[in-house]
Amino acid sequence: MQKSTLDLSFKNIPPLFYAMQGDTDRKVQVALFDGGVLYDASSDAVSVWYSGPGGDGNFSEGISIEKNVLTITLNGNITAVPGNYALAVMLSRSNGKVSTWNMILKVGVVPGYGSPAAQDYFEAFQAGELGCI
């Protein structure tokens, strides 16, 4: 799991995450602060949109918030096509307070993606035979 922090009160450089083409269930996690204080987002509604070479859309599943930690599980739609993606995140509260920010996702190319050799590679990786994390 890739982790980052973000202070909602500052215009920070957007968090940057990496994935490889074809990754499924890749998780990214952002610890949220507001003016240096933990931002309790547990009562917030969250929406995540993406746009990039593979198209655009939004996440309806795979998002969780626990206190000040937002976890997003990337779906296969966003990792199918390599390139740079923008993830736009919006938190909203019942009192009307809204916080928005962007994150950048770089999806790397896997040579021969979709070929039998690439499928063998993914299966070996998922089985832990390649010794990679």
C-alpha cells in the first residue's frame, strides 16, 4: 500500500502514486490534516473521479475512511491503460463543508500486457513467486 499525507488547508503539491498496467486491488492511502491537526473525516461522504489516457469515470466502491485516513482501492479500469491520471477527491459534510484536492497516479507500461507471457508474469507475481512486494 502506498501512503501519503495531505493538509487540506494548504495548496500542497498533489500526492503522487504509482501502479503498473493491469494492477488490480492496488491501494493508496492518504492521512488527512487541516492546519496541522488531524482531520476527522469519518462522517464525510467521499467521491473520487479519475481522468487520463484510459478515459474518465468515478469510483463507487473501494473507498473507506477511518478517522483521518482515506483508503482508495484502484480498480482495473484505471490501470488498464498506461499513462498519467488525475484523481479528483471530494469530501463533503452534512453542514455543507466541502474539501477537494487532486492526486496524481502514474500507471507504468508492462510490455506485452494481455499476452500469454504477461499473464504468466501476473500469476507468478500474485502467487508471490517473484519475491516482489
